Amino acid sequence: MTAMIPVAAKKDFVRWFLKRYKLKRRECVWILNYLLSHEQLLQNVHFTDEAHYCPRAMVISTTNSESIPFRFYKGNLMTADAEKSFHDLRLHPEEKMFIQLNFPNSHACPQYAMVREENPYLPDDLQVSERDRKIAEQLLEESAATMSLEMLMRRVDEALDENDRERFLVLSSMLNEMKTSKQ
């Protein structure tokens, strides 16, 4: 685990989440409320992505998510029975539990980002390396620059077609600047 998330932060998040989202399975609401009232359990709960790779995990989805309603994973077992996961939670409070919450725009949600932790069980081939991330950023920057250049060239052509000398000169100057800065 990279960082220890305080229980108070997890409680705040779960309360926030339950106020804003309706879950596909009502048992999931019970489970999250149960966690709120048991700090020792919440201490061992870790919100993460791709929880199905973890040794003990739950995947919980909101009604406006296209994901599976609920899954519980323990070792090589997987079930959609939320009651079994509740009993496992109750009987093994000292074991780590990884929870994945599926809701719209979860990756852009600052509240979720505050409690979400990296998944330590994610296979290496699924993790994005720093090198791959830099390559993707560079590719994105290059394609944005290419699009800007193409758009500017079209605007220069439009100015020519409309015999708008002033606009043509301004846009041509911008185009030349862009081309020289690219070299």
C-alpha cells in the first residue's frame, strides 16, 4: 500500500457516496453502512481499481453504472451473493478487504481520489509504466499540435478564398511562427 488513508476520511467518503448514489443491490447499502459503524473493519478496507485481482474484494455498482451489480472475491472463489460477503466481513474483521466502486466519472471524482489506493495485486502487464505514460503524453501533444496546425492552415485558406488580406497576413504569421517553433 502506498499511503494509509485515515478511517475518518473513509467514513466521510462512504457517507458522501451513500447520499449521492443509489446502488444496484440494497445489500450493498447495508454493507457500506455496516462499515461506517465498525472502525476496525474500515481500517482494513481499501478502495481500489480492478479489485477482482485482490485476494479478498468486493465490486459494488451504482444504478447508473453499466458494471455488474455486485461481486465478492475470496481466493479463487467468486460470488454474487452479498450476504456471504457480509458474513465474511463480520467473521474476519482483521483481514484486508479491497472495494471497487463503479459509478459514473469515478476516475474524475475528487472525493473518491482522496480514498482510492493503488492496487498492489494488479499484474505488471496491466500497470502503465512511466515510460509508456510519457510516450502517450508525447503522442497526445504531437497530435494536438498537428490538429492546431491543420486548423490554422484551413483558416489561412479561407482568408485567401475570401480575399481577406489582413486576416491572411495575421494567420500566415501565426502559421510561420508555429512551424518555426516546431523545428
